[in-house]
Amino acid sequence: MNVDQAETKPLSKRFHVGGIPTVIVFDTKGQEVDRIIGYDDDRSAWLKTLLAYLYGIDTIEDLQNRYAAKAELATAHVLAQKYLDRGDGAASLSWVDKARTFKADEKTETDLTLIQGQALLFTDPPKGTQALMALATAQDGSAGLDAFHALSAFYKRQARNATNPEEKQKAKDARLDVFHKVLAAHPSNPDILSEYAWYCAADGIELDKALAAAQKAAEVKKDDAETLSVLAEVSFKAGKKDEALRAIDRAIQLNGEESFYKEQRDKISGKDEPKPKK
């Protein structure tokens, strides 16, 4: 299903489709066996996971049975993540607690903190946002970036599901506050700079700051087509057409196979505008 279509949103919410692509495997009774989130460039790895599920290997049920037979940190860790992926915050937190009865290395403990923060968004949102913000501002690696993405996505969902304009604006303001706080902690992170810039361009807000952020991201992440695409978009929204064209032309030069960049150039140059009737 296309999760961007309005008619699929109830299904998406029911099965907690938090990222795309998501493949959910059901048994003959319609019960979820397990799911695969994201994709791998190695098609054989994806097929191996799917075939394992077909035979009941590495599913939640299988992992629970294995934990019952021999309690191990790695199994509890995987189960905490799997329940989080299903949107079952309470079960995820339970497995985080089980995992923490073992001695974990720093990376695993950080990962468990990330899972815990996301799970708390379901059971206790204020505690969840606090935990994720602490991680997002303290960690400069992938864990911090994942915490930032989880917070940003949380407020994006809140804005999308808002029932009135005031509630929608409150969620959007909260999301913008996340950008501000995380950028203050990591002012040179090109991914966060680009995401902030793109968000501002889409909403038409803070365009001067967004342009400066996009320019900085392009300086840090040189010759990156996606970063240049963001710079082009913000420059265009800020009324700097020439700069936007230079950025998108360079993005196309770096990755000419990406159709979005060509569509973006047509928009910037005005080629996709409807011609006036004679």
C-alpha cells in the first residue's frame, strides 16, 4: 500500500507502519508473524530473513522460546526492538528491563536507551521526549541522530493527526524546537543542518537561517547530491534562483539517474508552470 494516500492511513496506523518500506508477514489466521523494516542492497539477505520467518526462525515467538531456554542479553535486546517496531511500547520496555539485568557494553547500553526512549513515546510521551532529547543532544554518532529522527517523526505524526489548527501548530512548534536544540548541540552536523533547512523550506519559515544551514551542510558534505538538492530547494524558496540552479545542476551532474533532481530543476527554472491560455 502507498502510505501517503489518505485511504491507507487507518491501516498504516493500525499496524504501526513507522518507516518505509515495511513488510509484514502474517500467518493463515491473519496474525502477524514478524516484519522486515527497511531494505538491504543485498537481496539475498532480505530473502533469507523472509524464508526464516516462513519456517518460524528468528520470529518473536522463536526468540521468546529461546530466551526461556537460555536467557541472554542479545535475545532480550532484539525482542525489545521487535516489540518497538510493532508499536507495543509496554512490551518493548519490559524487554529493555530484562536486557539490563545483564552487563552490557557502552554501545548496547546506548542502543537500549534509544529503544527505551522511543517506547516511552507510547506509554509516557513526556518522559520519552525527555529521554530522546537528552540522547540527541549528548550523542554525536548514529544513536544521537536516531534519537533526533525519532523525536522529529513523533511531532510530525502529532501535527498530521491533529484535530484542530491550534493542536497542529503546537506540534509543529515542538518539532521546530527539536531542530533548534539539536542544532545547538551539533552545529556542524550536515545531516541535521540539511533536515532543518528542508523542513523550513517546506513550511516557508526561518528561510534566512535555513539557507545558512543548507550552505554550511554543503560545505561540510562536499559534492553530495542530496545535500545540494536541499540547498537548491532552500535557495529557491528564499528567492535566490541563480544559486538554486547552480546547486541543482551540480546535484544532477553528480547523480543524473535521480529523477527527483530533474523535476526539482524544472520547478526552479519554471518549466513545470502551467502555460497561460491564449
